[in-house]
Amino acid sequence: MDFLYAIFIDPFIQMVELPDFLLQVLWEGFVAGVLYALIALGFVLIFKASGVFNFAQGIMVVFAGLTLVGLHEKGVPAYLALILTIGVMGLLALAVERFVMRPLVNQPDIILLMSTIGLTYFLIGFGEFIFGGEPKQMITEELGLPTGSTALEIGDGGLLILQHIDIAAAVIAIIMVGCLAVFFNKTRIGRALRAVADDHQAALSVGISLNQIWAIVWFAAGIVALTTGIMWGARSDVSFALEIIALKALPVLILGGFTSIPGAIVGGLIIGIGEKIGEIYWGPLIGGGIESWLAYMIALIFLLFRPQGLFGERIIERV
Amino acid sequence: MLYRESGQYKTSYISDQSIFPIREDRIGIAIIGVIAIVIPFVASDFFLNAIMTPFLILALAAIGLNILTGYAGQLSLGTGAFMGVGAYSCYKLTTIFPDVNIIILVLLSGLFSAGIGVIFGLPSLRIKGLYLAVTTLAAQFFLEWCFIRIPWLYNYNSSGAIEVPERRGFGDIILTGPAAGAMTQYFVVLGIVVVVTLAVKNIVRGRIGRQWMMIRDMDIAAELMGVRPLTAKLSAFAVSSYLCGVAGAMFIFFYLGAAEPSAFSITLSFQILFMVILGGLGSLVGSYFGAAFIWGLPIVLRAVLPAMGIDIGAETVFHIATMVVGALIIFFLIVEPHGLARLWSLGKEKLRVWPFPYG
């Protein structure tokens, strides 16, 4: 009975009794969710355009962050370093398209997946070789991002502490998603991208260059990775541990569906918030640290009821 | 000339269905067997301990994953955790039954991981492909969490790691623990791996194995032809996890000697997946090739790079090794997506018509 009480009633009493704490938890979850959503967004971009499940998105985040910080450490001014990093991500996109995607066109999914895991290993080794394995401090102030925090008072004496960088992260994420939406829906290249996503052969036959499109989506994913790297790096450090966190994007994708950009965002928020609430209110019951697997379990349970995700296209199997 | 089956007539079903129907294959396997037995007498302890024993153990794990991914077509990223289940249950078993021969316990511990594997395999009845990979990731992270948070599993010791106790068997030979000889451990591992491989070979070419392959090739057609997806998929999960569990138990008891939960992290899962893909999906001999390649390459690189006069620190060599492994994986996927096993069979084809260009 006590156990049931602890599971079903006690956490809610805690939530009602300390609403400011609940809000704080929700906010933390929201911010984590935005970052998960950003990583998932990178996955979705590439999956939509090439059907490749890009495992390397996580390491691209780390790599972009490391390049930015590493360049700055070499004495390059922050903004110039930012531009140079964008250039590096562009080169990476071209290289990936030329040396990985192009030779592997038309291979089964699992081979393409494996090639991106191979790419992950390559980038880990390459990044460590050039920048060393130690965590680095993100150059937050040099990039003109806000630091510090605001404390909001809620009700009688409750405090909600908002880190400015988190607010900036949310705003930038929203702007970026908006830009991507415009890019996808209103521009010529965006329309070509959607055509490729729909049907490779039909797109080819109306004169869309697949190679060019792939380079562009990998570049777009690189930009998303850079943004994620800066935001996440500003919250903690830029380190290779991020790579494991990036795997959290998988349950996000499961929730949202592999092909849906709004899905990636909603899924990210659900996972981020669900995970934080679970950890804070239910985690202590079974020893804490459940953040590491809760997201996957949520996704697993969700999958049993809706195998195609929240916004994914219905999976129809033809025989 | 050297390798040709012409003139070898099979006069009974038994000889037709033998595992090695060609005489040259039998000679080849006999030579490999002799080499495997001779190696410990000529090689150094380091070679046995750091290369041969882990290679055999990882090959077994790769076979385990190959059953699931290569034969039954279910992608799994939780191999490391299933190996961990084997290791921890073997550790618990040897605590509870200190007098039972450790080899029996190693083989028994696989049963526990088979049970866990079946539980996490249940979603596979509804979920396919990449989605299934996520559910196995759930297994990976959940089990890893269990290894850290359930102190009963590591006997409440303060370090949180499991240390292999000394166990003797077969008279008074030390089998496990720090005092065990490299040669003893090698032979124990070799024996288990060979016997299990033979058993798996027979499962794979029998009724169960053919059912797995039907499910892999087209599950709906298989179902229409009377294969039960429930039994076929879950038996694949059970056998695969059993093998991974045994491999995990051996990994701790005969190779590492002590382990923290991080030994069974997702990195290990990926490593084994690489072995399977590079070796060749749906090929047992490929699992050995893959294991040798993935395990051996960094060791070779670490030895070769400094010898080539590239004088760099140990850490840099490690980074370069990671990089080269990644690049080689991509390279292999491009030139031979069917893995080393395909290269092997192509080589045999070539040998068959040699020295003439066309047979």
C-alpha cells in the first residue's frame, strides 16, 4: 500500500505543494527537450532527403562545437571562427556526400546506417586527434550570447530561476525551425529537397541532382549541429560525452516519426519534460539515475500503440 | 588444382549433408585446428591473453548477434548489455555455488541472458527495423542502469565492480582469477567456442535456422507458409542472447578478470555490430573474420605506427586507430557490403578454377 501511495499519490502531492519547483522542473525539461529536438531535427533533415538514418548527427554536434572552440583557442576572433566553422561543416558535407553517400547509393538501409556509424568513429578519432579528448569550455560570451540568470517570483515566495542562455537557446531554436520551414516550403532548393524525399527516381527524372541535394541537406544538418553544439556547449562543456546524449534523439524520433519536423520538436519536448519529471518525482523511488533509460522506455511503450510515431506517415506494407 | 570438388562423389545422405562436404575444406579445418592447439606452446602469454582469448570470446558474441541480425533479420544495439547479463549472472552463480565447475556455470549463465533477451524481444513482434533498434537501446541503457543500481548484483562491494574469484576445476587446475595461466584460459575458451559454434551451425542449417531466414527474407510470406513469427523471432532472441551471455561471462572470467558496468556499455554493442557487418551478415565464419579484424586492427595499428617511425604518444595512436577503423568500415561497406565472408567465398571460387581464368 505504501508503495502504491508513493507511486500514484505522493509525487502529485509534491507537485501541488511546491508549484514553483514544479515549474522549475518543467522549464529544465523544456530546455533539455529543445536541445533533443535540435539533434532530432538534424536526423530528420537527412532521413527525409536520403532515407539515411544518420547516426553521426551526435558526433557532428560535438565536432562542430570543438572546431569552433578550437579555432578560437588558436587565436581566431569568435565571429570569424563561427564563419570558418560553418565552412568546415560545408566541407564535411561535401566530403560525406562524395566519399560515403555517393558510392553507397541504392544499398540496403542497414548498410547506410552502418556507414554513418563508421563516420561517427572516424569523426571521434579525427576530433580527438586534432583537438584532444579533454572537455572544452564553450566561448559563450565571445559569441555575444547572454549569460547570467533571472529569478522570477511566483505566488508567495516561490522562485523560478531562468538561465539567460536557456532562453536564448529556445529562441534560437524557434528561429531556426522557422527558417527551415520557410526554406523547405518557399525556396526552389527546398522544393527540390521535398521532391527527393518523396521519390528519388521521380526527382532524378525531372532533373534534380541527387548529389547536390544530398550535399545541401548534410550541410543543413551540419548547421543544425553547430547550433546545437553551441547551445549545449554553453550549458555544460563541449566533450565527447555528448555523443551518448545524442542517442536520446532516437526515442525523440520514434515519438515524432522519422519524417516529420514538427514531430521532432514535439517529441523532443515530450521526452525532455517527461524525463525530468520522471527523474525528479519518481526516480528516487527506485534509486535515481533513471534519466539514462526513461526516454527509451517511454518510446518503447509508445511504439507498442503507435508504431509510426505521432506525426509519421502510416506504415503500409505491400506484399 | 588445390581446391576442387570434382571427383568427390557423395554416396550417402550423411556425407552429402556434412558440414564440410569438400575434402579440401576438411583438410583446411584440420590445419586450423592444429594451429589453434599449437599456438599456446609457441606464442607468448601476451599474445594469448590480449589477442587470442578475447578474439575467440568476441567471435562468439558476434555469432550471437549474427543469429539475431544476420539470420533472423532483427537489428539489435543491446548486445553489450546482454553480455553483461551473462557476466553478472555468472558472477552471482559462482558466489552461490562456489563448488560447481566454473565452465558449467558459464554455460548456465547464458540462460539468464536468454530469458532477459526474450523479454526485450517481445516488442519485435510488433516493431520492425530501426524502430526495433530503439527498443534494444532501451534494453542496453536499462540493463546498464541495473548493473550500477542493484548492489545485490555485485555483492554489495564498495567499488561497484565485480572481481572474478579464483576457481579450480578438472583436478586442481586454476581456471579463473588472477593466478590462472594464459594457456589454461585459452584452451577453456577455445573448447567452449568451438563446441558452441558447431551447435549453432547445426541449429542454423536445421529447421529453426531456416525459419529464422524465412522471417528475415520476408516475414509475411513466412507467416503464410506456416512459420510462427512468435516462436521464430523469440527463439532467435533467446539463442542470440544465450550466446552473448556466455560470451559476456567468459569475457569477464577468462579475459578481463574484473569489470565495472561500463565494460558493457553501448561501445561494446557497436563493436560487436561492426564485427557482424564487416564479417558478413548471416555467416558464421564471417563472425570470426569480423572479430579478428575489429579486435586485431587497433592492436596492429598500435604496433605498426610507431614501428614505421611515426613517433607519437600512445593516446594519439589510439585516436588514429579509431579514425582508421571508422574509415576502413566505410571503405569495406563500399567495396564489399556483404562483408569479409563474401570475399572468402569469392576467393574460394577463384581458387576452384585456378590456374585457368574460366572454369
